[in-house]
Amino acid sequence: MKNNWLAHLALFAVAVIYGANYSIAKVVLAGEYIGPLGFILVRVLTATALFWMTGLGRPTPAIPRPDMIRLLFCGLFGVAANQMLFFSGLDRTTPIHASLIMVLTPVLVLLLSALIERRGIRRQRAFGVLVAGAGAALLILQSRQTGLADGDVLGDLMVAGNATSYALYLILVRPLMAKYSPNLVLKWVFLFGSMFVLFFGWPQATAARWHDFTPVIIVCFIYVLVFTTFFAYGLNAFALQRVAPVTVSAYIYLQPLIAALIALMMGQEYLTLSKVLAALLIFTGVFLVSRERAVKPV
């Protein structure tokens, strides 16, 4: 397509936004100004309001019942489960751990696509999954070896659950992006997602220490609300109209590099040999899976 380069530019911008988000969101959570689920509730409600406001005055086509049900599940997996698992996991683990585990998303997209489309998984693809899984397992196991608490292991598992949820969202939302405008899809996705988040996030949102927010915390908070949610989801939706879900998920490869650089500069993380080895295993496994798909005969 002529405008594919715009989709790739949008996806690169999303990778930078998300890569910085690991450390920026960690600043807010580390100060215990607001709980992770309360943070998500404010984030989702803000994005819902922005998407509905930007959609004012635009024609709204009738959405049939099957598509509305799909939008409901997109809200569940792409907003509620995805974000609650990520922030709850990030609250318990480190930025580099979270960003490396998220690299498994392209593998999960291919696996879930094969399952939903009922296609077999070839040998090289299966080997890639095992290699990438070994890298993620190494990250989780080294939590105990480096003296991290059990909560860090739970945090890694929550981030892995987030990656699975996001992969499923990319597959479910793709047909909707082909039929409707990105704004129309996202305003309904976030409206449904906010209904799920409201139940879990309300207690933490009302107990937040709003009066203790410093200027730095306010800037970080606004970054997550506006850039990581409104702009990132909007740019991803724009790209999904032009490229396949696996291409969208492939840009997650950049996030560990960006997240690691920012975390190191902010003094939130340190490098170890086991982390480098885990990163190599994950990237190798993802490369094998993606390469197998890329050379698939037409």
C-alpha cells in the first residue's frame, strides 16, 4: 500500500511511547501515590472521554450485534485485562523485566492466530516459541536467585498475562478496523473496558494521595494518561488499518531497548549477564517465529 510507511512511522512512535512508559509509570507507582488499579481507572476514563469527544460531529454508522459483542471482548482484553495486568505486574517487577516479557507478544499473536484460524504450527515456529519461552522463564527464575521477593515473580507472570491479553486484542480488533474508523472502534472499546475497570479500580482511585502529587509526578501522570493511552492506542489503530497484527506486534521488539536505556539513565535498573542471556533467547525465539512466517510460500 502507498501509505504503509505512515503505518510504520506510527508504530515506531508507539514503541518509543511504550518504551518510556515502563520507567515513567514506575515513578508514579513507586511513590505509592495511587494504586495500580486506581491508576488504570483514571487512565481508562480519561481516554474514553477523549475518544468520545474527538468523535463528536462525526457520522456514526449502525453497529450490528455481532460486532458490538466483539467490541465488548476487545474492551475486556485490550483495555481492562491488558492494562490491569500490566500495571499490577509493573508495580511488582522491574522495567527491564516487564519490557522483555512483553517481547513475547508477537509469538503469542502467531500462536493465537494459528489457533483461531485453525492452522498448524510448523517445526521452526514451535522451536522459536520454546526458545523465547526459555528466555522468559530465565527472567522469572532469576528473580529468586538475585534476592527479589516472591512479588517480583508474580509481577513477571502478570506481565506475561498482559502480553497474552494484548495479543488476543490485536487479533480480535483487526476485522473491526477494516470496517469502521479507528475513533469509532476505540471509543466503544474504551467504554466497554472502563466498565470492567471501574469495579476493580474504584477503591484505589478514591484512596489515592492526590494532594501529595509533586510537579514531577503530575507530568508523569499526564504522560501515561495522554500519550501511553490516547495517542498510543490511536496510532496503533491507524496502523492496524494498513498492516497485519503480527507487524504491529513486531514493533514491540524495540521496547526493551528503549526501556533499558531509559531505566539505566534513571537509575532504576542494572544489567546482569543473565538478563542479557534472557534477552538474547527472547529475541532469537521471536526472530525464528517471525522469519518462518515471512518466508511462507504464497
